[in-house]
Amino acid sequence: MGAKEPTEDDDEVVSYAEPSRGIYKKLIIRGDGIAGGIMMGDSAVVRPIMQAFADDARLGGQRAEWLFPTVAVIGPVCRAALKEHGVASRVMPAVPKMGPLIAALAEYFDLTSSSTAEP
């Protein structure tokens, strides 16, 4: 989608590769948005990145986070169940309720002080 290589002097390249698993992810960041990218082997990141590209979303300081899915859990039981399946969660609220979960996600992404698109 879009640019496959940097073309402007201030373009940034954010990438990750794990050849043994067939994973390659690369974003071309121009200004504060996604100018293009290549995603192979990790379908979990494709939809949000494509949407951010289509919406010309601003990324803020969170470039690398777009390459890795953020899993949030409502509480310890959910976290343990996901862990059994090899899925690591990054966000869990102190109180297992929806409001605190949203607040924990906002804090994780530092969205409380800026308007940044969600990965």
C-alpha cells in the first residue's frame, strides 16, 4: 500500500522481520502519518494499518506500536486464559470493569493528552 521505500528526506522507516516465521512488517512514515508499507505474515496488524493509511491518521510518537497488536484484558482470568494460548496481554485495568479498561488503554497509548489514531 502506498510508498514501499522512503522518497522524502524526512521519511522514517519502521520495520520488523522474523524470517523463520515468515513475518515482515515495514511502514514508511511521512510527517506524522503512514505514507505506505508492506505487511506479510501477521494479519492482525493489517486492518488497523490500512484504516490509518486510508484515514490519513496521525501516529503521534507511537511508530513501532503499530507493527505489534496490543492485547488488552478485562482482568486476571482473561489474561491467564490468553496466556495458555500463547497470547501476551499488555494492558489490564486495576479494576475489572469497562471504564477502567478504557482508561488503562488511554494511559497505555498516552491518549489522554493528545489525539492519536488507535492502532
